[in-house]
Amino acid sequence: CDIEPEVGNIRNVTLYNIDDLQEIVANNIRFREEEAQRAEVIVQEEIESIEDRFKYLSTRPVMVSLSDKAEEIRQRELRHGLSKIEGLTDEDKKVLSHMTHMIVRKILREPMIHLNEYAGTEWESEDKSAVARLFKLDVRKGQELEKLPLPPGKAFWLSGRPIMWKTV
């Protein structure tokens, strides 16, 4: 249906012809292409961020094992030490617990930073092996260690290995 061009002169009426519509379509296409390019940048940044986070996952089992072992030793030695000191208040015990916790954190800080810095590099495997070997860690591909059933009262677990009590 043809509409006379004079209709465009009527107040509050906008008349579009095919050329106007083609220009609107072209503008919309340009806008969408620009938005698509911005979206591609955002997606690429997110991919890089996720890849960066995944890079550190490979060092996580060693770091968790090291941290767990240090905490196990800290708690055992704290219990041992506290049992030899008489007259400590609960507040004294809290202070000593916090102090030993901070000592462990500060000792482990540099190895943890080093493992993170070299995650995803050619030295990662060697560094993880060195830490695991130096601290005698049980790290099995980040999975929980399988624990064999042991007779109650006859053994306990230390660093993922059963320690058997000898009866005399």
C-alpha cells in the first residue's frame, strides 16, 4: 500500500520509507556488532581468569598436605606442652594456641608463595616433588588417602600412614 509523502507533514506523524528502514536496520546491525566485540573481550578476560585459577589447582594438593601436616604437628606439640605447664588459664591457652598457629603460618608462607608462583610453569612438578619429599608428605593426586581399617586402640594415623603400637 502506497502512502503519500505529504502524510509526513501531519503533526505527530512520522513517515518512514524503505530507505529510512534500511538505515535503521544498518544502524542496529552496527550497534550489535560493536556489542558483540565488547562481549568477546569480556568472555576472553573471563576465560583467562578461569585458566589462571585452574593453574593453581595443580599445586593445591601439596599445599593442603603441607598445611595439614604442620597443623597436626602444631596441635600435638601444643597439647604436649600444655600438659607440662600447670596453672594456665583458658586465656593463656588461647594465647599460646594463637601464637603457635601464627608461627606455623609464617613458616609455611614462603613455600606456599613459591608453589603458587611456579604453578603452571616448567618448574611446577619439580617444586611440588621437592616439597613433598622434604616434608615427607602423602600427596596422591589431590585425592583423599585411602585408609585401611585398623584395630581400635592398636594403631593411629600419622601423615596418612598407619602407625602400629607394639605390645610388650
